[in-house]
Amino acid sequence: MIQTKGRILFKDVMIKNTPQVSIGMPVYNGDKFLEETLDSILAQTFQDFELIISDNASTDRTEQICQAYMAKDHRIRYYRNEKNLGAAWNYNRVFELSVGKYFKWAAADDLCAPKFLHLCVDILDRYPQVVVCYSKTKIINEYGAIIKDYHDGLNLQDEKPRERFIKLIHSIRMCNAVFGLMRSSVLEKTPLIGNYISSDSCLMAELCLYGKFFEIPEKIFFRRSHPGASSYDRSTDRQLEFFDPKMKGKIVLPWCRRRFENFLSVKRAQIRMREKIFLFGFLMIKTLHWYKLYASELMAATKQLLCRYRIF
């Protein structure tokens, strides 16, 4: 195998039969919904894909389920980690192991309609300027019943990177677009998913600097909300443990970190300097506008630090 900037490419796979699409599924103790999710992926009308599953040392039936499905379908590759390294590492791992022209992350509890991949591939094939294609969303519960329709509002068709970036910063909330289909060549220009809160939103902000987002108007992505979902408990400790177990209990500044990463994304982006200058100014204004939020976060972290080390 050979190592590129973002991915490990397997020579034998690349030479013989490289799939057009790679689907990466990071999973940890996902047996409750895993079979339904795998059936949803394998039922796609677009069939030219590989499915890479990276298991973060699950202690439930996840391994047995994955092994059984892998035995039935040659497109599935299953890897198991010796210990739980966190969602951030696992999300990045499945991308590193992928070989497809297009890439999609798949959570072990969400569902896609059979035509999801077909429609997304068609858009990326026809429009080279589109870097992320996703569909409108329905939120479902643990029984599969629809709770509500969700409007992401990330159909970013503006020509200028700064216009797309500003719209995304103002609109992004649940970040369903991170489960859309992306151009692998663009995704590997980014740091991928970081081990900090809202790193998925920061990734989307960086990707929109490189190209457009296309929203399929049909609601063919079903995001599951249930007590075991990572997005269900929004407490700082729970979110930190989800992204990286080593971060549990650490003193962090989530809002400050998010804005800092936005600055870094603009700095890294291969866009015109005038676009960068404009966006630096925009981010500075946003920072000043929300200075009370950042100041209170800094004060709370300072108080935690003083208490932790008994400094009075």
C-alpha cells in the first residue's frame, strides 16, 4: 500500500477495481441499529461502492454483525481497533482507508433511501464545482418513526468562497451535510474531523471554501435521534469523551476553539488573498460581536483551573 496526504491507497485494489464511491462507517457499540443501517446501505440502487467499517473496540454484538455481513458482501471491509480511540480518530481512519473518487461518512444508526447515492453521484459527476452533495433530512426516533423534517439550509451555490462561507457560518446547526457525498480529493486537503466539539461544523466551513454545496430537495436522509446517539447528550464532558476519550475531564473552550479553527481554515484555504482578507475581517467582526460569550467562557475556564489546582 502507499500513503498519500490523507489516505492509504491499497495498490491491488486501485489497480484491479477501484469503486467510484467509498462509504466509511466508524462504529462503537452500535449493534442496536447496525443491521438496519447496513441493509439501508446495501440496498442502494447505485452499487459501485465499498463500505469500510472501523470498530472502536465495541463490547456488544457489533463485531459479530459486521463479520456476518462481510461474509455475504465482498464490498465490505471490517477493521477492529484494540481500544476505543474516539470518534474523531475513527472517522478519519475510515477515510484514510478509502480509495473511491467520492466519499461518504455513515453513522451506524442513520438511514438513507435507496436512491441517495445515485442522486448524489449524479450531481458530483455533472457539476465539478460541487464538493459536497447532501439531501434534505427527516429526523427519526429509535423506532424509525419520523419526528420532524429538518431544514439544513446549506444549498451553497454562490460563486465566491466568502459568500458560501458566511452563509454556512450563519446557518449550520445539526451538520447533516457531513453525512453527504464529498469529493475525496478536496476532503484530503483538510484536517478532517478534530478531537474537539463542533469539529464537523468546522470541517464543513472549510470545505465550502473549495466549492459549492448542493442540497437534493427530496428528504432521503434519515437521521436517528435516540438516547444512545452522540448528539443526544450535548454536555461538554459527553461530547469530549465522544470525540476523544483522552479529552474527558479536560478544561476546554468550545466556542473559542470553534472560532479559532475557522480562522485556521481560511488561512489554509487555497483561495485568493482578497477572499482571505475579507473573511478574516468577517470572523473578527463576529468575534467582537460575541465577545461576551468568549469572555464568559474564558472566565469559567479560569475558575475551573484555579479550583482544580487549589489556587485562590
